[in-house]
Amino acid sequence: MKKNDWILAAGIVTAAVLILGIQLFRSGAGDKAFVSVTVEGEKFGTYSLHQDQAVDINGKNRLMIEDGTAWMEWADCPDQICVHHRSISRDGESIICLPNQVVLSIESTEDSDLDGIVR
């Protein structure tokens, strides 16, 4: 490889590391974030992301909110995909339990520079 090839490669690696760093270290959904729970298309409730709690969802699912993150702790569905899903904490993220028709999604009341398509 020639000298210019090394410079180009170093530039690409530097740009990739910067983009990765921004994605990893950007803040979560903010102080006004909440978890919206929908069951069978109907709003079940909204819960602050900054108040630790356990929420029973119709005896079929259990939502856990702790340390600014939310996850499905328990579900009576056979596949358990929602239970094994990683915790969510950023605006626009969601966990879906398809057999029980439960959707958890993080929403924020703060203004965002991103539109709905970019999120």
C-alpha cells in the first residue's frame, strides 16, 4: 500500500470511530421520558422512566422500570421473545409481545431535532 492509501484508511477509521462514539455516548430519552403501554391497540397506561416500579399488564406480562430503563420481566406467551429482548431507554425504542398484543415504547415530551422518519 502506498502512503496515500494509508492516509485514506486512517481517515475512514477515524470517521467510523467518531460516529460510533457519538452513538454510544449520546444521552437517553431525557428527563421527561416515559414508557407507553398499549394492549390490543388500546392505551393501557404511561409510566415515568425515572420512577422504579413493576407494572402488571392484565396478568399476562410484567413491565419493569429501573434505573432509567424498561424491560419485560415476565410474560405468559410461549416464545418469550419480549422477555429476552434487551432493555429500552431511548426515544423511539420498543418491545413487542405479539401473542399478547402488548407494545412497550419509549416516548419523550422534549423537542427533538430528529423527525419521525430519522428516529
